[in-house]
Amino acid sequence: MRIPLPPAAVLEALGLKPIPLFMLSAWIKAGAKCGFNVQPLFKEAGIKIDLIRLEDARVSPLQLVSLLEQCVALSSEKHFPFVLGDTFAFESLPEFETLLTTSPTLREALRVADLARRMVLPWLKLQVKEEGELARVEVGLDVPVPNLEAYGLPLNLVSEAILACIRKFGRTLQGSEDGFMGVWIKGPPPSYAAKFEPFFEHPVTFNAGADALVFERRILDVPLEGAFPALHEQAQFLAEQRLGKEARRQGVAAEIEELITREPTLLALGVEDMADRLNLHPRTLQRRLKDEGDSYLHVQARMRHRLACQWLKQGDISIDDISARLGFSDRRAFTAAFKRWEGTTPSAWREQQN
């Protein structure tokens, strides 16, 4: 039996804020392909759709997880997350579509995908791991909710949709199946395990170390036919503008978080220097943060916590380096802060993630 999630205000304070509904058309198309209409589900969930103001539409990401589960129940023959991922396109985000399709290599395209996920699904984490002649794209979900497992959310459905989406874009950009080796799934075979191989058309390994797509390492740097450097550079500029606009729309705290996400060295800035970066007077910045129920010190602490967890999960950055990057005076100070955040030491927490 699932336990209720914390109130929306608590989730937002943890960093789980409502996200834009840019995937609307994909949900509609995927539902149609699976033989049902998603409109009643959105209506029942209280999600109001106004195409004229679609950019202003916001939805709780955990609400979308619940909708995803309902859609799976309504899909008898096809697995809805696979169809959703295979249907997704950046129709409402043309700058990201152009940025992706003009990428010079798959390695660059994956970097673009990591940029785009900050707009579409901020708590999605993508990592490229390279070992010998093989490489893989690992999909993770870093949802900032303590004891998340206790709520019983079917986050595996989100991972499955993302794997399908990445596979679709990779195949489209390459124009072939060249180099694709198979799929890893972190958990045991689910009740619908038989639907994996017919969809991906390659071997699927369950109980693996991560949710991932596995392929030959060489294809990461094979030149793509769609490469268009001039357009790619323009689209990069427009995509970063879009990310900044979205952060400002969510409030000044979100704008600061977006800046620090892009440039972690900005954690070292005091409130006066950050205000200057935002073209605000320091008192104006502090007032706006107060109006949002926040403070600059809280934003800094939140980002240190978030980045600490992100870098610890990566595994290739030493704890001493993480401590220095986050601006702590030494490792002991970092360890003390991390124990306040997670109730354990950074090294113990890192071991728990593996």
C-alpha cells in the first residue's frame, strides 16, 4: 500500500517544482496509438490545457508519473511508456529540435539531450559510461524526496519511456541500427517483460547495474549526415535563452539554481555578486527570495546538497575534490554538512548508491 506524498508546498521546497507540459502532443499521440483518449485522464487529474497559453501550463512531475501508470493499465497490447518515448518530439521546443538534429556526432547529441532534459524533466539524469569497446547511456531519476521508495511510485515506467526516446533519436540521427547492442534494466523482469525485446529488437538484460542502452563505443564519434555547425550554434544560443526564460518564470530562486547548475563555480558568489549577475540590487534579490519563502543561504545550501549527491553518484570524482568544488574549507566540514542533509557520511552514501 502506498503512503501519501508530502504536500505540494513541501515538494517545491525540496526542489520538485511543477514542469512545463511540453510533452502534451506526445501523450495524445501515444494514447491514440494504444487505443484510448488521454483527455479524460488529464481532466480527472485537474490538468487544464490551453493551447494559446501552453507555455504557461505547469504540472507536477509526480502527477505525470501517476498518469503514466494509468495509461499502462489502459494499454492492453502495447506498452505505453515505449510508445510515449517513441512518439516524443520537440514540437513545442523547436530550438532543441534543431540543436539535436544538427549535432555533429552522437556524443554531442547526448550532450544536447542532457541540456533538453532540464527543460522537459529536470530530475532526469543521463550519464555516458565508456568501457573498452563498449559504451552505454545510463538513465537515472534523481527525485529530491527523502525516502522516495516508501511512496511506491512506478518510476521504472519513466525510465522505460526515456530509454525508448533516446533509442528513437539515436536511430533517427544515425539513419540505421549500426552499433546498437542491447538494453539493460536495473530491476527484475516485470510482468510485461516479454514486450521489451520485440520493441527494442535487441537483447535485454534484467537485474543489470543500471537502466541503460548499450552500444559500440566507436559510434559516439562517427560524423552524422545532419551536421550543420552554423545552425547548431544558433540553436545553442536560443536553447540557453529558453532555459533562462523558464528559470525566470519559476522565480528568482529557480533562476539562481539554473545558473549554478550550468556553472557550479557560481556557488562561491556572495549575495551581492549574484545580484549583480542577475542585474538586480542586492536588497531586491533578497526581497524577491523572501517573497518566495526562500533565502540566498538556503538556495546555496540546497544546490550544494544537490550537486554533492550528483557528483557522488558519478563515482569518478573524489570526495576531497567534491568538497573543494562546493566551497567547503576541508573534507571534515563537507562531511558534517552532508550528515545533516542525508544522515550519513559522503563515502557511506556513495556506497549505498552502488
